[in-house]
Amino acid sequence: MTRITVTVDGAKYSDDVEPRTLLVHYLRETLGKVGTVVGCDTSNCGACTVHLDGRSVKSCNVLAVQVDGHEVTTIEGLATEAGLHPMQESFHEHHALQCGYCTPGMIMQAIDVLNTHPDPTEEQIRLGLEGNLCRCTGYHNIVKAVAAAAKAPGAAAVSSSKVGD
Amino acid sequence: MTTRSIGHSVQRREDPRLVTGNGRYLDDLGRDALAAAFVRSPHAHATITGIDITDAWEVDGVEAIYTFEDLDELMARPLPVLIPHPALTHPRTCLALADTEVNHVGEPVVMVVARDRYVAEDAAARIVVSYETKPVVVGVAAAREAALAVHDDVPDNVAAHLIQEVGDVDAALACSPHRLTIPLTIERSACMPMEGKGVYAVWDRDDASMRMWSSTQTSTGVRAAVAARLGIPLARIQCMAPDVGGGFGVKINHPWPEELLVPWAARALGRPVKWAEDRREHFVSSAHERQQLQEVEVGFDDDGRILALDVKVWHDNGAYTPYGIIVPIITATQLLGPYKPGTYRCEFWSLYTNTVIVTPYRGAGRPQGVFAMERTMDAIAAFLGKDRTEVRSTNFILPQDMPYDHGLMFQDGRPLKYDSGDFPASLAKLKALVGWDDFAAYREQAEAEGRKVGLGIGCYVEGTGVGPYEGGHVHVETSGQVFVATGLTSQGQGHETAFAQIVADELGVRFEDVHVTTGDTRRMPYAVGTFASRAAVMSGNAVAAAAKVVREKALRIAADALEANPDDLEIEDGVISVKGAPDTQISLSTVAVLSNPLRYAFDDAAKAATQFAGTFDPDKPPVAEGDEPGLEGKGFYSPTQATFANGMHAAIVETDPVTAEIRILRYCVVHDCGVMINPLIVEGQVHGGVAQGVGGALYERMAYDESGQLLNASFMDFLVPYASEVPFIETDHLETPSPLNPLGIKGAGEAGTIPVSAVLASAIEDAEGFPILSMPISPSELWELRRQRASAAAHSATTEGDR
């Protein structure tokens, strides 16, 4: 077992983990943050996408020990008391989800896209989301939701990283 | 006045929890449960000669290891044949755990239960199963050849053979002015929901009862199957479908071996047990679909009118047939689309192979049937030098022909009789949407720029909303909040939203006050499931019927309270008032209180229903004879036949002259699913369906090698399209109501997927100028076709020169 200390969604945790434990399993099983899901095990689907120090990573491809001393934001850390994150709001408004399984990862990646391209073209959105699979929506409304969110203030920001700052 | 909710693009009720990570999928439940993992066959066809589990017990945290030997008599039986059919003469199903033989890679052999999944997998890796391998049948061509057998007691690998014929096809062929023969191939693909299957079971020893959750498309089906195999009365088992991360068909098959084994182990161990399928397991041990070889012979006249259509289909059903022959039956019947050939015969053979089983995948045999029909239409047009839409129009069933009975039996055992549709109108809309008549000019311009473009089209009719029935339960609580339950499950279709819209309208309450539960046998034990684009039709009409019952009861109670005639009352926003005298009113919540005569006042509102409140006639019993307490009601909808939706798609593609890369420039859909409950949701279904169709047409296939190993069993190698591969979908709708149900609705779930392979084949053919007879098609395959054409042309030029 290895001791790690990590900030997740603004709160600090210290836990003993097996060196082989994947970050996604640490989040889900140790912390009970089951909002981040597993879709493929091979880093292709992006359902498990979270932010590590503000950049998107696939948490099935990161070991829990690798995040020792770092800061993780999951889908559960986006909404604030003031309401949903603009990206969450936009996904709802544009019907950018159906079964919702890819949604946590898709939203985390979409925010990352806007961090890179604050005013993205359709192509930048589509290429930016290449790495996140959705089997329900055909991406039609996802692309629209991301484009619309780009126009909303604060869509690229993640509140909990402010907490950590 | 409240506006009607049906027909409006209401935003979904499901979203707030799903966008915040508060959805609860199967693996999100039961954090304290033991985890199951399976040892699966690495061979496609083999005899099991021994299983050594000794080493596995050395792993700390292992709780149980089960092989076939451990199963009791009920559990040791082969899994059920869910849909028997007289033509399915040789059904075969697997065992929960393999005994002496395995018939595909991935078949479960040993179950390990341990502290967590890591430990279970560690132990599973230490189990040694010895096999003697047997010769393998891979692919439908090998199955048809029948040099080798999948099951020793199934002659020629034929599970089923069925012929349906309308009219004298041979005679009509013989006197047709023109005849063409078209050989076609479609490869395997699969549903690939983002969430795999999963089961979680909790056995309550004190109560001798089971609660289980499955990522399923039918919780009632799973409940009944588990009850039967575990020998538990239905009264002692409940099954819930939690949030389900997509289904697309694969989760309607049941019980999966794991759906039996997990609750069985939970009872044996007295501990909660959970299994969540990983992606590789999903590839090799769930289900695939689509593979068929087809041979079409068509006879037609100078106008392109089909006089005789003779189709043979060789259908790959994989190693077992738990779901019967629904898929090839649908191919054989839905192949006809919006057309009325003079005579029709379809003969199919459903064949065993040593590969993963085949059960319905969105479209369920229709994509293959539509591919056959639409390739035939294009071939006729090419032969006669006619516009492809003209040949289609010539063969259309017209609105005045409705209802149109094809004289065939559909997948529900009932007549293939179209209820409504306006195919010429749909085609006109599609031509306008894609700019059909302007395409020649566009192509000319593209050619001038050195680009190859093509325009394709495909039409389909989809039987939706098959029976036998669904039910709805509506309960108005004393808070005025309305709770609705229907038994079929949800996998992202937005049922909580759409059914709330229906109940809000039918009952006269605000949409926000209606709360829908699906797939929970505790709330509605009678249900069938979510498949065949049936949920909106079946449960939509069922909850509407239930809401009507509640409305009538509410008006009756309110009439008593207001001393009015029920016919003079109306309900709006949950308030019942006298028409024309809105001040004489009573709220639905008060009516709910009055509906349940009480001994005890549990809150202030409840006082009105107690014995000394003076609200009841002392000469009558508190609950009238034949009446029931509570403001609730049930309704069921059970149609005599399916209702037939339809659609037409067109696409413009560009093929790279050098690399043969295929790019979709535009994709247009005209869709008719009758009355739309929620256009936002319908459009979403169409978008997603088209994307799956694009995957099946251009990217996805199951690459089995000659020994039956699936070479691309991960998302690294099985290419589900990303956002970069699917264009925006342009849609237009026609709403031809179904005369068969009160709401006039038809199903929409599968529609988008159905014609896509046909449409893209048509477009690529149009771009390239030679026939496309096999789908999916990759750039390297298209490049190879070009090379073959060029080489054949060069060869024939040389031969000419030699003469």
C-alpha cells in the first residue's frame, strides 16, 4: 500500500492505495465518486475523463499513486451552489445527452476544449472531442452544446480549481 | 390556460442528475458487494477436459469459485429459448457455465467471487481449464458450406429454414421483360452501448427474498427468468433497471448467464454480489448482429415496376439461438419497405457459427433487408437508365392503398399490414431537402475541381410498437404530485420526460408535477420491455389510459365535493373547477385526500378524510362497492398489430480519387413516426441512429480470424465513430398519425439506423460508377474495387486488341 494525498473536487483526501489501483477506481471505490464511469478500459472512449491540475486526462489510464500531491476535478465538482456549470447547462439545453453514460467524460473534455480554444470552430470542437465516444447522440447536439457554451461566460472555468488555488 | 405538453420540445427531466454525475448506473450501486469475474473460453470450439481451481483459492479475498459441477438441477439446465418458432427446428442455447463443450470464444466456464474485482480477476487468472480443440465454423459462408458442424446434432448448421411467398414468383419471373440477379454481403457489427451489461443482487436471508438490479431492457423478463431458475416465487423477487448506459438491443436478450449466476451466488453466499461487464467481455460474450449473405433475383418491366422479387438470405446466428429467429424474420418482411412488388418470395436459412450469438441490434434485420431492396432499386434504375427516385415512385404503396396488407406474417406473429404513411410526400420532402434535382450541376462543378461526389438514397418502413402489451400506473398523492410507473425500462430515450408530458396532458396537471418511474417491478410488475421501437407507442398509450382512469375518478370525487355534475368539471394545472364558474374549485391534492377515507390524520390536510370531518355521507360505506381507496389507476395498452413508421434518407459523399477515403458531405433525413410527443427527443433518436448506421456502413465490423478469435475486441480496433466522423444531420418530418392507437404515435427508436448502409452504398456507387454490393466498406476495400475494375478494363481492352 502507498499513501497518497490528493485534492478531489476541492476537498483533500489521504488514503492508502495499492500501487496498481487506477485513478478511476480510487475515485469510484475509495471516495465513492461514482459519477465518473468506465466505458472501455483501453483509453479510447473517454467516459472516465477528469481534470488533473486543470487538464483533461482519462482516469482509467492514470494510476492513483500518480496523482499524489495533485488536484483532480470530476464531474461532481463542476456545479456550485449557484447552479450548474455553463457546460452542464448547455448539454441540458441542447439535448446533448441521452443515456448519459458518456456525459461526465464528454463534459469534462468539452471544458478542456474551450480552455484550448475559447472561441472554437466546429472542426476544433469535433477534433477536440475525438477521444470521447458517444453511442446515443451522433454528436450532433453535443457539438452544438459546446459551441453554445463557448458563448456563455465562465464555460472554460472550473470552480473547484479556484477552491484549490 | 395550460398549453398541451405533447408535441413540444420539452427539456428532459433526466438531465439534471446525468450532467452532474448523479446518475446511478449498475456499477455505481452496491459498493459493499462482492465482485464476480469469469473465466471464459479462449477457444471457439472445444471440449473441456478438466478445470483446476486449486491455485485460485490461494488468492487472499476469494469467497467462492463455481463451475458447472456446482450448479443445482434448475441452474444446470440450458438457458431458455425465449422466442420459439415452428421454423426454428434446431434451437440451441448455452449453459450458465459451460459443461463439456464451448462453442465460441468468450463463453463463461468458471465464476469467481471475491472481495473486489481486482482480486476476482487475479484468482480467475490462476484457474487452469484444459481443452481439446475442435474444428471451427467461422462466417456465414462456411456455415452454409457445412463441411464442419457447430453442433454435432444440427445437420448442415441450419437452426431454421423459412419460406414466405406471396403470389407465384416463378411464373412472374418467367414472364418479366427484364431480370437481374444481385449477390449482396453484410458483415457483423454490434450495439456497443457505452455501458456494458451488469448485475447486482442482494439476498435477504431474514425475508427469504431477492432484490436485484440489471442493466437490462426488460426487468420483468429478468425477474421471471431468475425466479424460475432459482426456484423463488415471483412475490419474493424484485428486479430493477437503474440508469442504463445504452442498450440498442443487446440488453433485451435475457437471462444472460451472469443474470442467473450473480443472484444465485448472492443467495448461496448470503452476501450482495455484483458483476459489471468490461469492454472485452462485451465484445466476446454478449451479442452481435448484421451478418448475412443475400441473393436477390428481380423481374421488372420497362417502367421499373417490380413484377417478381425472389430473395434468398443466409443469416449468421452465431453459436446459439436464445432469441430465436426474430432478426431474419424481420429482414424477410421489412425488406419490402414502401414498395409493392407484384409477387414476393423470401427464403432464409439461419445458420450456426462458432462466434458470439446474434440478437437484435438497433434496426434488427431491417438494415440488411433495406440494403437488399434499395440496392435492387438502384440496379433497376441503372439498368433502365432512369432516375433512382422515379423507379422508387413507380413501386410505392400509395396513401389510398392504406391500410396495405402484404399478405405476410410479421415478427409478432400478426399480419404485415401497414396502417398509414404517405411515401410520395416523404420523397418529395427528401428531394427538396437534399436538392436532388440540382445535384447534377453540383457534381459537374465538383468534377471540374477534380473531386468525385455521389448522391445516394434509401427508403424504409419500420414496424414499431409490437405487443403484447404495456401497462401504466398513475397515483396522485395528497401533495398533488403525480407518480407514474410503467414497467418497461429506459436506456436514454427520455421516457421520464415523454411519459410525463402525456400524463400531464391527459390528467390536466403541470408537467413539473409528474414523476415517472420505469423498469421497476416493485412499481409495475406487468411489462414486456424496451425494444422494437415500442416504448412510446406501448407505454405512452398505457400511461394515457391510466391517466384517464384517474381523471374520471378525480372528477367523480370532485363532483361530490362541489355538488356538481362531473361532466361540468375540468382539470387544469391540478385544479378541478366548474366550467364557466372557475371560483367553484377543488385542488387535485384535496381530491386525493378525500379519495382515501382515513381513521388517522397524519397531517393537517389528512383531517378532511377522517370520520368526524363531515365530508362523507353517513349512509354510504366510506369506500363504495366496486371502488378502491386512493386517487390512482391502472391502464394497459395491447394493440392488434404493429404500427408502421417510415423514412427516407439521402446522402452526398465525396470519395478521394487517390486514397479512396469516403467523406459524408451531407446527410438528410425525412422521418415519419406519426404524432411526435417530443420533437427534441425524436430528433435526438434520429441523429444517434444515423451515427450508428454510419459506423456500420463505413467503420465497424467484427474481424474474426479463421480460428474464431475476434481480433478487434476493443475500442482500439473496433472503430466506433467519433465526433470527427459524423456530420450534422439535416432532418425534416412528416407526421402521419397512426390510426391504431389513441395518441396516433409510431415508434422512432431504430429509424435512423435502418437505411444508412443502403444510402451510403448508393452514394458511393454514384460517385464511383460501379456497383457496391458489400457493406461495410473501408477506403482500402474501395481502393481494391477500383483496382479490380481498372485491371478488368485493361484486360478486356487487351483482349479486344488481340482480336
